Amino acid sequence: MIPHGEPLMRSRSIEQPVDVSILIVSYNAGSDLEQILAVLCEIPEQQRRETIVVDNASQVDTQTVLDRYAGQIRLIRNRVNRGFASAVNQAFEASSGRYLLLLNPDTVIHRDVLDRLVEYLDQNPSTGAVAPSLIYPDGRIQPSRGSFPNLLRTAAAVFGVKRWMPRDEWIHRRAGRWLGHLFRQYSAPCSVEIVDYTTGACVLIRRSVFERLGGLDERFFLYYEEIDLALRMRHAGDTWVFLGDLKVMHSVAAASGQAPLRPYYERARSLMLFYRKHKPAWQCLVVYLMLAGRSLLQLISLALCGRFRIDPTKKKAEEKATIASIFGLLRLLFRSDQNQSGSRSEDHSG
């Protein structure tokens, strides 16, 4: 059972069936949220659509945007930040569409893209989810496909190998053929491609599949929830398809947290949860050692470079947060109360 937010601003329409339910999770999205809502409201009703926004206790500027569009969307306001997965499940419970479009507030999607995503699922009943290519605001292709985590890929992510690599376009031209076997995001995009997963910024999911799998696993507060869903979908025999010819702009601008190390900790925590759920115990230990090593390197960096920092208070806060993350992940490593169902579990009932 899904945790309760405040009551919906209008009840679910039962008389008029809906083709697509657009599910948006908002957290201090501000101008990004206003832009995507304006775009969605201007799209003609070729399909029967509904837009459901779950706001995770945003600040005043975002609340102002939501108030402005209150008559054109369904709105759930949470009093606290429940996390992305929980908010998506709330939106799902309030929806009625046969397809669910998970859409970040920092995206821009046009009608022809939405039409073709719906058309693809209509014509391919064995496909559980379909996603377009993502592009940056300047038109460059944004890596959005991925391969399921293994220790090699995880080590590359934890230690930031990508920061030392050439631009994605160079990799696609020079090394995409061999590097793409290890890291899917570096392979050249195809017009139609079955992938392990795509990022959850824009993905159309068949309602029956989402419901059968129990929705997103709410233990993933932020990050890895779409990878977990894609892996469960793969095990259930459903495919996740990437349509490289369709383009959706993604500015990667929506807020994920206020503390500087909060996004890193949440990503690390979700990575540990993913390994606990899907991998053997020895791999969980290896991943913890990777994350602890990364945090220790961060502490060494802070100690060596601290004298050049203008704000010693910020340095102390980062040191404290880094140490807390090490012990927080250690507690997670040895917890024995993790529900392995991977769905909306009873311990989240309101």
C-alpha cells in the first residue's frame, strides 16, 4: 500500500479511459517544472492523457508554479521528501492510463515523440518499456542507455573513470565498437535497440507490466530504481527498447539535494541496495570496499587541499558528511532486514 500524501486535487476519471498517464516527480524543480508543464499543456489531445505531479515538499517557487497549473494537472503534495520511487508509486496509484510516461521535470518532450512511443508499444506487445534518445540543450547526444551493473562497470562509476575519458562523440567514432561491449552508453545509438535499461528521465512503460512487477522498489530513495525495475522486467520476460531516432531534451538541472555530498551518498546507498538485492554477498563486500576507498580518497583530498579553501566551515561539513557516509554504508552492508520482494512492500503502508 502506498504512503499517503495530501488528497488529490480531483478524483480519477473512471468514465473516460486514458491512454497515457504522465507521471512527474517534483523537488525544487522551479523553472524546469514550469517549462515542461507549459509544453504538455500545449500538446493537442490526440491521445487521451492525464498529467500527475507528485511534489516532494518543494520550496515556495516550485509551489507557485504548481498552483498556477493546478487546474490542468492532478497534484499530490507530500509534506516531506519521500524520494523518487515512492513518489512515482503514488502517482501510479492515482493514474488510470494504459501506459505510464515517467518524465523528469527538466525535460522537453514534443507531441510527435510521445505519439511514436505510444505507437511502438501498441505495435509490440512483448515490449514492456520504450525510451527515446536524450540530448543536451546544445544538441549533443546524452548517454542514456546502460548495461546492468557488474564489478568492472561499478568500479568505473565509483572512481569516476568517465571524467578522464574523451567526449562521447569521439568515443562513438573511434572506440565505440569495442568499448560499447563493456559500457553500453559508449556504443553508437541505433534506431531500434533492445537494451538492459535507459535512464528514467523519459520512459514509457506498459501499465500491466508496471503493476505486475509491483512498481518501483521504494527502498531506492534516489538512483538505481529504474535499473532495478529493468532487471526485474528482464527476468519476467519483458524487453526494454531504445529508439535512437526520437529525441527528448534533458537539461540535467532538476535538484537532487541541497547538501553537496547528498547526491553521492544516495547514489552509493542505492548501489549497495542493488547489490544486496541482486548479487552474491561477496560482491556486496567488494562494492562496499570500493565506496569506502572512494570516500577515504575524498578525505585525503580535503586534508591536502583544505588550506586553499576559502570557507573552512564548508570543508568541515564535507569531512563530516564523508565520514558519516562510510559508516552509513557499513550499517547497510550488514543489515539483515532487507525485504527481497523488490516491490511496494507492506512496511510502507500509511
